[in-house]
Amino acid sequence: MNSRLIFWVISLVGILLLTACASSGRELEVNAQDPHEELNRTIYAFNDGVDTYVASPLVTGYQWILPDLLESAVTNFFNNLKEPKTILNDGLQGKEQQAGVDFERFLINTLLGFGGLINVASYADIEYHEEDFDQTLAVWGVPRGEYLVLPLLGPSAYRTIPGEIVDAFCSPANYAIWPIQLLGVFNARSNATQSLNFINEVAVDPYVFMRTSYLQWRDYQITEGENASDDLLILDMEEIFDEEEEELEMLEIGL
Amino acid sequence: MMLLTKMITAFFLLFLSQLAAAEEVAETEIASQVVQGFQSELLHVMQQGEKLNFDQRFEQLKPVVIKTHDLAKITRIIVSKEWKKLTKEQKQELIQKFSTLSIASYAHYFKSFSGESFKIESVKQLSPGQIYVHTFLVLPDDKDVSMDYLLKKTGHGWRIINIITNGVSDLALKRSEYVSVIRKSGFDALITEISAKIKKFSQ
């Protein structure tokens, strides 16, 4: 998923949200999905500091040096290197047809797109997919486990850790010489810029925003969109709120 | 005679079920029109781009957001159990601030157009009072973004109460954030932050 799409997703989701708010030290209630919240918040704050004082200035320089066209080529190159991992996980999840499409995409972009620098497959409307071993484990029935924030890597969960390790072994980028790997890190952070800026701009509590959106987004990817109508829509509204209809009718928007 | 009674009963039941199905179709049609109306106005504002300033976009979007969203109910849901702890004045203030912020957010972010469009994919009735409209935001050079709307029937017709973008529920996201802030920092801190955000969006 490229940065523009991520921006759209987050901006549409968080369109009504607010900005960061300082903690007054009131005790936090334990969230069932996030029993390690206190530690996670500490790591989140550390990551945020590293991003603000190290990653963000470096990436600003990277974006300034690299012309847009070249930056786009770098993104295409690294997206193409993710394809073998996707194809493998397509197979492990029993998505033979999608594996075929992804293989075709990889072949076209590698051979006709100068090693993936040009996304030729997109001109042929061949859809881009992203599958990883965490999703495969989920499809196999492995529970997600508790939410975690990893130092430097960000939002995660117990199941994601073995997933990341397997994916790292399957990604050609990890076997490249270190300057290529470094370029990959710059590219990934650069692509996340719009989304990270947006979160900082609108979130009331960026930590909670990140956690909630990450967990829902991963469920959406794993269930191929099926989670939407089951888990997210109804929110026990009927029984709780119907009795308050009258009260809400009396309260005005006041605009 | 017995056979005739059974036939009449069967015919009557069939008639009733068809009537119910027709009513459901009519309701889903009305609900999808609400979504369509909102998306059309959003696109209209985007298409006017920089010709409109923030205040003009706000004024243009205000009626359609109020008409298509149940802002009072959304506000009620996103503060969850904290709602019962608020005074009537606080509830009123929160609804007013949240409604302003909602419109201001749309006015701030939807100010340019580069060929985007919306398409309604499907509509289904989840329960007599709830309809789910599945749409896509079509981006000219990118993958479509899935945008689902949950509408609830109110005394004023069908109103949007949740938007789910690529599987991420706006209502669930807000609820987790707002509750967290109220519990950690209190109601006044939330209002202060909302006010600051409205001001920032308007600049």
C-alpha cells in the first residue's frame, strides 16, 4: 500500500479526531487487548523521540536530495522485493489464484520494469496484494495475543514477532548489501511521513489512535474485509442507547 | 373448505412477506440516497478547490453534515460510559464542539480535487433500524478505498453514525481515544483540545 493510499485511509478514518493531550497521571484502566499499556506507552514515547530527533530530520534530507521520480522508483523497487514473501504466503493461505497474479506481477515488474524500478504491472491493472506470515498464522488459527509496541519497529502483537522473523528470511531486500538495506529503511520511513504527520495532527491520544487503527487494520487484512460488518458496526447500540433517544432529541447541535 | 382456508392463509402470508421485502428495498434505497447526497456534496466542495476558503467550505458542508449524520448520537457513543457522568450542560457543550469539529475537519481536509469519485457497491439491512452501505472511494492512480457507512433510523430519517474505512471503524477509534482522554485528563481537557483543533483547522 503506498503512502497516498495510507494517507487516504487514515485521513478518512480519523477525520473527526483531535490532537494530542497530556496525561494528568490518572490511573489507566487495563485494556483487555493491551495489558502491557504502561510499558508499551514508554516504548511508544521512546520511538516517538527517536523519530522526531533522528529519523524525521534524516528523511527530510532524503526527500530533499531525491527527486520525486527517483523516490517513486525506489518505492517501486522495494515493493517489488516484497512480492516473493507475498507469493509464498498466498500459497500457505491457499490463495492459489492470487499467488498466480502476484507471481505474474513480480515477473513483469522485474523483467520489464528494470528490476522493479518501474511498476509496469499497474499499467496492466494487475492488482497489488500484501500478504505476510502473521496473516498466514492468523488464517491457520493462531490467536493474535496481546498488543505490543516494539522498540524502533512500532505496533505489533505476540503473533507478529514470529511472523516478522519468517518474513525477514523471505525478503530479498534483507540479503542485499547494507547501503541497499539502509535505502530500504529511508524509503519505508519516507512513505510513512504523511500518515505519521496526520496522526500527530489529529489524534487526541496518538498512542490509542495507533493501537486501535493498527489492530483493526490487521483484522481487516486477515479477514479480507469480513471483520467490518461483524465486529465494527453494531457496537451494542440498540440496548444501551434506545432508552436515551429522548434525551438526545432534547440536546441540540447548537450550530 | 379446509384447503381453501390454507390457500387463503398462504396467499396472505406471501403477500405480507412481499410487502415487507418491498419496504426493505425502499428503506435501503433511502439510506443509500443519504450516503450519496453526502458524498456528492463532499465532491462538489473538493471540485471547487482553492476557490473556497475554509469558512466558505465550512458553511457549504454544515447543512449536509448535520442533515446526514446523527452527530448527537455519535457524540454519545464515543464517550461511552462517561456520558452518564456528565451534566446536561457538559453534554450540550460536547455535542456542539464535536459537531463543529466534525464539519471543520471535513472543510480542512477536503479542499482539493484530482479526479476522485465514489461508487456504491451494495446496501444491506442489518436490522430493522440499521442499514449498511458499502461504497468505494475511487482514486484515479491508486487502489480503491473501501468506505462503509452504518446508518441508523432516527425520528428524522436515516442518519450516518459510523464510517468504516478499509476495515477501521471511525466510531470505535474515536471511542477508544475520547474515553482514554476523559479518564486520564478529564472533560475540560477534552473540550480544550477540541477547541484548539477547531482553531487549527480553520487557519
